[in-house]
Amino acid sequence: MSAPVAYPDPVLRLQTVAGWDVVSLRAGLHALTALDEGFPAWRSRLDAVVRELEQDGCWSGPAAAQAGELLVRLSSAAAALDLGFAASREECARLAREAATAAERAATALALARELPMPLDAALAAEDTLAASVDRLVLGPGSVPPAVATAREALSAVTAVEAAAGRAGEVLVPAAATGPAAWLDALAGVDPVRRPPAGGDPAATAHWWAALPIAAQLTLVESQPRIVGSSDGVPAWARDRANRHALRQVLADPRADEDHRATARVVAEVLAAEEDAGRVAQLHLLDLDADRVAVAFGDLDSAEAVALVVPGIYTSPEDDLAGVAGDARDLATAARHADSAAAVAAMAWLGYRAPHTVPAVLTRGAAVRGGALLDAALAGLAGARSTAGTALPRTTVVGHSYGTVVLDEAADRPGRLAADAVVLLGSPGMEDDAAALEAPEVYDAASAADPISWSGWFGTETWAGRFGSTGLPTDPGTGHSGYFDRDRPTLAAMGEVVVGRRAG
């Protein structure tokens, strides 16, 4: 497609527009889309290098400082360019639509012109006269010959094409840039938005974070650790750093709330035990005011399979994090046994306030609140991976006891639950059937020795045929708290589910 040219002869202009190669334009848009979609992954790798360089114990000295400065500038420029790609793609898509309309109408106008009693350029000029304007007012727009009306529409569409083409270039390349260095500096100088969007939408938060240059991300991790560490949609590496920063602040502050300090000590012990063993642990959530904590074992940003363990009643981070963390670790080990090549991360998700009184235990209030938080946590994990250009992991949610009711409520939230499989352990019942949980695979484990799973207190028993889930093996003597026992078959079966090795 040739660029639009302001021809003095409108017929010549129409002939040029009718000959536009819209197919090639759409092919070019497809190539831009592919570049746009691959760019976040490249940015993510670049930012990972910057993060490694700024860590203590990495490369140091004048050369390292210069390299680090250049990489930060390049990363900042890449962040702005990433936004430019998205905006430019939108404008190019609009350009392609307008170009197709202009070319089609120009060709139609030229074909209809053969029916005119005079040349098309003369007919267009005649329609610009005062007499023609009066005729249109009296006789209506239908008085205009079809060839002339269509030609006008085509020329108007050309103007829209030119505007879209101009906008596409403007959003991608800073006008002030006069060379590579100036272009880099102009892009790097884009001022980022320093706070996540209002409303807490995980997808919006993920896009906000991905748009920030790495320098701004690292600054926010240090300056706003509680905001970064609690925002669903922010990648796990940043939440881990931010939450560890907040954790150190609490442990070092003798004036901090003693309950907060007690929980912080438990969290620190869990993290230290894992890292002393040479394994990766991530502090994904540390909300001491709301008594909510989540610790992952494995790298949530790169794992091919991710599992969340959601506990039930009477659990709290101070008293039960170590136990739930042990269940998550054992689940990750079972998953690796099922598929030794899979990169697995399992999270102990104490991300809601479990009920601690009899009235609360017997009602769904805590589950409704927890379900909204669980749904956002899952959406945030998916959003962070998507905006970084990283493939989504296979995600499994394992709910135990009241935790299954939390999962039930999460599935009731707007939009689909961001999970590939759910596992219901010792459930006190579900509102509807397995299909209502919105996951392609639904499994349950219910033992004859577990009275909670037979209670049906909150709805249909998960083992009932009408519920529609796939049963996992249990020992006859498995009690309500025994599904994660290493010497029982349920744990190994759950590991197979996590890595997609068990038929659903």
C-alpha cells in the first residue's frame, strides 16, 4: 500500500486508493502483533539481568556500574517502548480497517462513475456548488448521484487513514529523538505511574506493573513494600522482596505489635528452614494487620505447575503456617515424583481469615470474604505471568475442609476461576455441582473415617455421584486431617493432579 498523497485531482486520488494493497497491510499488522506479543518476554529477561546486577555479591566495580547504568536506561526505554507497541498496534489496526473501507469505496465509486453523464471530477466539483447544496436541502441526500456520494465517503476514509497512520508513528517514536542516544533517553524519561490502579483489579495491576521500568519497580519495592507485597497482579519476585523488606522492619522494631512480631517470627523461621536446605521460598503475602500470610515453595514466576493449599477452620499464620507449609512442601515433592522434569511451586495460602468461633464455622461469611481473596490471588498469578510474556502454568487449588467452601465461593465470583484443576479434601459440602467450580478438572477425597465429608453441612457431598467429581484414593482409616499424610495414597494422587498426570 502506498502512502496517502494529497492529489489535486480527486479521481487520481481515488484510483490510487483503490489500488492499495490492504492484504499486505494486514500482514504487516500481523507481524507487528507478533513483535508486540514477544516483546514482554524479552523485557522480562532484561529486567531479570538488572535485578541480578543490583544484588549484593554480584559483579562489582566501575565496569559493573557502567553496565548497570546502561541496562537500567535500556530497561526504562524498553518499558516505554512496550507501551508504545501496544498503542501503535491499536492505531495500526484502526489504520487497516479505515484503509480497507477507503479502498473498497474508492473502487465502488470508480465503477459507478461510468453511469454519470459527466466525468467524476466534474460531478464532484458540481456537487460543491451553492445550487447543489440547495438541492440537497430540498430533495435530501438521496439526490446526490451514488458515484459522487461513494467517492466522498472514500475520500473521507482516506483522511481517517492518514490520521491513524500519524498517531501510530507518534506513540511509537518520541518526536524529540534525533539519534539512538536521544531516542533512548527520551523513552527512558517517561514518568511512570507510581501507585497501582484503584479498585485492586489484578489484571489492571499486572498491566500497571509491567509498564513500569525496572528502576521504578525496584524503587517501589523498597519505598512501598506493603503496597507492592499485597497487590495481586505484581509478579512473585517483587512481592517476595517487598514482603521480606516489611518482615525485616517488623522484626527489627521493638515497638511493633507483639502479635505481629510473633507471626513474623514464624514466617521468618519457615523461610529460613527452606533456604537453609538450599531450596527456593517466596513470601507472597504478608498482611499482618489482617492476619494473612502466603508462602510459596518454588518459583511462582517460572514454575510449569503451581498449586495453592487452602486450609480450613481455626487456622492462623502464627499457629498453623508451619503445618500448612509442610503440606505444601509435601505436595510439591509428590508432584515432582509424578513428573521429575516439571518445575513445581506449591503455596501455603493462609490468605483469608479462617473462622474461629462456632457461629462463624457454621456459616459461609468467612468463605465469601475468603473466596473473593482467593479468586483475586489466582487472577493475579495469571495476570503477572501473562504481562511478563511467560507461559501460564498449570494451576491447581487444593482446598481442605472449610477451605473447599472458600474455593466454592471463589468460583462464584465474576469471571472464570483461574485454575486448571481443583481438589476437595474432606469437604463439608458444595452449593452446586463440580461444573460450577469452573475448573476443567475437579477431584475429591472423602474417607469413611472422616465425618466432616459426610456431613453435607454446606451442600452436596463431594463424593456423591450427582456432584460429578473424580474421586482420589483414600485409606479406610484416613481421618479428617490425614489426607496429606505421606504414607497414605491421597498425597501421591494429588501430586499427579498438580502436574497433569492423573486422568480426570
